[in-house]
Amino acid sequence: MKFTDGYWHKRDGFAVLHPAQLHDTEADATSLTGYATTRPVATRSDTLNAPIITIRLEAPMPDVIRVTVGHFLGGVPRSPNFTVKSEPGDVSVGPAELTSGRLTARFNTSDNWGLDFLAEGRRITGSGWKGMGIVDTAGGEHYVHEQLDLGVGEAVYGLGEHFGPFVKNGQSIDIWNEDGGTSSEQAYKNVPFYLTNRGYGVLVDHPGRVSFEVASEMVTRTQFSVPGQTMSYLVIYGPTPAEVLRKYTALTGRAALPPAWSFGLWLTTSFTTPYDEETVNKFVDGMAERDLPLSVFHFDTFWMREFHWCDFEWDSRIFPDPPGMIKRLHDRGLKVCLWINPYIAQRSAMFAEGAAKGFLVKRANGDVWQWDKWQAGMGLVDFTNPAARDWYAGKLKALTDMGVDAFKSDFGERIPTDVVWHDGSDPQRMHNYYTQLYNKVVFDVLEEAHGEGEAVLFARSATVGGQQFPVHWGGDNSATFESMAESLRGGLSLLSSGFGFWSHDIGGFEGRPDPAVFKRWVAFGLLSSHSRLHGNQSYRVPWQFDEESVDVLRHFTHLKYRLMPYLFEAARRTRREGIPVMRPMVVGFPGDPAVTYLDRQYMLGDDLLVAPVMSAGGDVDYYVPAGRWTRFGTTEVIEGPAWVRENHGFDSVPLLVRPGAVIALGNRTDRPDYDYRDGITLRLHDVTEAVTVVVGDTTFTVTPDRVERRGAALPWRVEIVGGPSADLSADQDVWTTKIGE
């Protein structure tokens, strides 16, 4: 939201108070409150009819400072609110500054207003002249805005899963969840958190609409504004993007560890395609016959009867024996996922039940809120009502009791604001927050049914904290290379916003992909944390495209399954530290200015560089950071820093191994969940210093000429790329290249 008309003037209809100077402060052991006047105060008479702005500084954890800006402070507390942890460390409070760990917030005590943020003595950003503002509109609305300085060359990332330019500079972004597809400015997963390449991040602690102007209204500042009379934001010091994400997820919650089977290949019925158990079996049989190992079969919306979504009742005309069918799929080693959403169609028996019991969201006059979009006469489950949560969870529990392993928790974005919530929540604040309540209910059902570490969603909507309930996928994309690129941009933005696991519809959702699009997307999809074949009006089994598609899918599925020891340890790190499995290059190489704008490649874990090919002919350009990188599976070395232009067949993609890396490879290609330690291969790439590799409860300590194992006694293998290799028996715990040892 823009408030200015150029640099000096305000837009018509806006009156804005800005702090002019710090008048005085009050401090206690853990906080500092500044009182800023909105005009200079030279005499006592200047204090009359003079508004003040109150700025409170606190330290919720080391290297983090919360700033709360307010004008009138007597407003009624409104909910919901994000859950932001508070675990303060050493806090130092002075007359005009507060220090938390290595981060200091300092008021300017001269005649000019200013609030600076210094990290280890270096100013990283701050709020200066007319940066902070209290806004009144001609229509009686109120806003608070803040502007934080951007330095020369400073780039902004994050704000959720947005599909436009990866670097957010120059953009206007409203944090407001909407169902707009991947080709629009709207987003399913809006997160009022950004990080920059200058070593810090900012979380605006407001669950409703937050309006960002990123180097747009004021080209040297990031502005954020919220409705009301107060605003709270947190500045998080890194100094690296990875450290910012680690601290941000410590504040807002870290992802649960998805089960190993969820990293395998998911196949769905697609959306509007016709299917029954015979069709499902044909797909499953066809995949097995072609050595295309599946992990999950997903039933999309029409497992339920039309106009009945969601009543959680199988369409008996098509599926006469759901428990038996699920058991038959389980007997084939498959997990089963079902599509759900929180919208209850009027024709569903659940609508009448939910309305009678007060479990559906109501209008102010007591009527159930309804409309005809998506499902005729649909209502919305009121998850602020504990009884409604239990009711909805009970319906899901009946399905997990039947054997269902996972849910695709679709939708949750089109949440009305002309309603009354059971717990009195503010409708504007609940619009974005609804998805958090929804996905938590679903995730808790799965965790209760299957145990910790065995619960996984395929969720579309999210907000702050949503990363705790993985996995999230990118929504409705299209079957084009351009949509493949926009999907990756959205994923990289989400993964810059505290989310650790991400997927997308391989081949694109809308339209039938050209075989070239499908095959290129397969490589990208299987080199993502989670991999799903899904479409709208056409099936996504590979033989629908051409026989080469079968070969390509087999190649990359087998590759991913062999990479599972490496990938699952990256996932465990996500659980422990909040570092995403897939990550933008700027997270992996923050000191390299060449990575600032890269949005067509990424790091998969710490050590693998992936550059998806987004052209039918196979041409691809990508950047290689400094060092001797090795093309995966070969001895070919690419020396960085360098830009590389290559041409790849459909069974190939730029996949490079970082210098000095040890890649742990499993010995199975038929499934993702197996004992990774049994027959593991450690592949050493120019190791020059000690490297520790952890696989489950087994640790390998690797040096250039020696590998020592501590843990399970199972056969294993060591390969030095371009050098010797050895197969080791279960009772050998040390391997060395030195003769005689």
C-alpha cells in the first residue's frame, strides 16, 4: 500500500504522523521504550496538542529484537496471533539502546529521529526520516507503516510462495492468501517474513493483511504496513541467510520430519479424469511392469461423489469396497493419500450436521455463511470451535482407521471476512491464519494414527508457522516451460521463508504437457524434496506421452532412491535446524555476488547443485561457484567460478557435486524407505579435509585417505572419484589407502 505522492508529498486522503525526535526513554532489565514526538519540542508549550509515538524494544531470543510501534494503545486485543517463541538470552539495556546477542537497536538521541540496527558494530539497516508513520485516512481508517533502509546492492527474498521475480526488489506484495494459480501475482502461501543478502531478516508479526513495498514506493527502503494503531516486527540477525532461517524457524517452529516413504514417487488419478479401482490397478500395474517404483497412490477429489465435497464418504457407485481396495494397495507396498478440503457442500450430509451443531462459520445475523464457488451452497468449517475441530478430526480418523496414510489438504485460501468466528477472532486476521488451524488438525490426526515421524500432508495454503506441517506443493501450474520456471521461483521464495520441504505438479496441472515438457519436468520433480505426478483433465502416467518418457522417469526415480541416504539426512537437518532441503543459491553461497539473482538453479542439500533444463532442445545456462565441481556419476570436473552453457538429453540434467563433498548413496532403486546403512556407498569428491557423514545411527569420519565407521556392522563401499574404491565387509570399520594398513 502506497502512502506517498513522490518523495515529498502524501497522497490525497492520507494524514501521516512521523517521529521527529526522541523525547525520552524508559528502561527495565529486558526492554527499552522510546517516546518520539511528531514535531520538535523546544519549550513546554510544544508538548501541548502534540501526538507521540511509542516504540518498545524487546529481545525474544539472542540476535533478535522485537520492535512494537504504537500511537493509541487502548485498543481491544485482537486474535488470532502467530505463535512466536520467546527464549531471551543475554540482554543489555542502556539509555538509548538495547542489545540482544550480537544485534543492537539504537535510538538517535540528536535532534533528528532515527532507529538503527547494528550487528557486531556494523549498521545493517534502520528507520530514518519519515520511515515510521502513523496513518489516518479520510475514510476513518488507520495504518502503521515502517520503512527499513536497503543498502547498495541489497536484495530482498521470501514473503512466501510468490511466482514473480525471485528477488522482490521493485515489487508491491500484499500478504493475503488467494487461490490464483501460479501464473498470477496472487499466492497460496503468504508469509510476512523476508531476508536479505545483507545478513538479516524481518518478520512482521501480524496475521492479517500486511502490505509490502519493496524498493518500490521508496526505492531505497522496504516498507511494510498494517491496519490499526500498532505494529510489531522482529529483526533477526544471521549473519548468513542460513543462520537467519535457523533463527526464524526457532521462533516460529520447525518442520516435522516427513516419513522416508513420502520422498518416493507419488502418482495420482488426476483431478477431473474418470477413474475407478480398475483404472487405478491399470496404472499401478503399468508402473510395476515398467520398473517405475511407486511409493504413494493418491485419490483426488472424485473419490467422493460430485456435489458432496467434503463429506469424506467414498462414492459407492465407483468404489464399492474402499477398505478392501486400500488393503490391496497396501499389499503391493503402496501408501494411500486422499484429497480433502475444509469446505462442506450443501448436499453433503455433513452440512446439515455441521449447521445444526454450530460447526460452520456464520454471518453476523446467525446464518451459515455460504456461496456457490467450488461446491454448491458450500459452508466452511469453523476451526476456532474446539468441538468443530474434534468433529472434523473424527471424520478423518474414520479414514485413517480404514488405512489411509496421508491427506492432500487442499484449499484454505478463500476465507471470507464478512463472518463471525466462534472464538471471536477478527475476520481480517483470520483470513490468512485459517490455514494454520486447518492443517494442524489434519496433521495431528495423521500423527495420532501413525505415530511421530509418519505423518505427512500435501498442503497448498500456509502462513507463518505452516512449515511445521509438511509437505507443501506449489498449486495450480500449467503444462509449459514458462510455468515450470515460475513454479521454481515460487518454490525458492517459499524455501526462503522458513519452509523446508516443497513439491510441484510434475508436467504441470493445467493442460496436457508436450512430451518434451513432461520429460524435462520429470528430472526437476525427482530432484525436488518430494515428487508427484498430477494433472487436471489428463493422466500423468508416462506412457501417455511416449516410451522415452517411461525411460526418463525410471532413470530419475532410481537416481532419487539411491540418493535417499543423502536426502534423508538433509531432511533430518531441516527438522533440527530449519535449513531447507532445497535451497536458493544465495543461501548456500551468500558471499558470492553472482548468485544474487539466480532463480533457475538450486542446491539440493549441502552438496548437490541442480539446474533444471527448461527447453525442449536441451540448452541450459547455469552458474558454478568457485572450486572444482564434479559432474555427478562421472570424473568430469567443472572449475568455478564460471557460467556454463550445455545441451542435455532428456535423461540428463546439470547435477554437480560440491568440492570436498562425500555423497552417501544407497543400494536400492525399488523404494525410498530402506536401511540406508546396508550396502551404502560413500563417494568422495576431492576431499582435502575431514568430513563427517551421518546415516541414521551410523557416523563416518572421512579424510582424504581414510574412512572410519562408528555404528551398524553392515557391508559398505568407499569410492574415491578418479581414484581407488573398495567393497568392505560388515566387520571392517576402517578403510585406508595407505599400503599395509
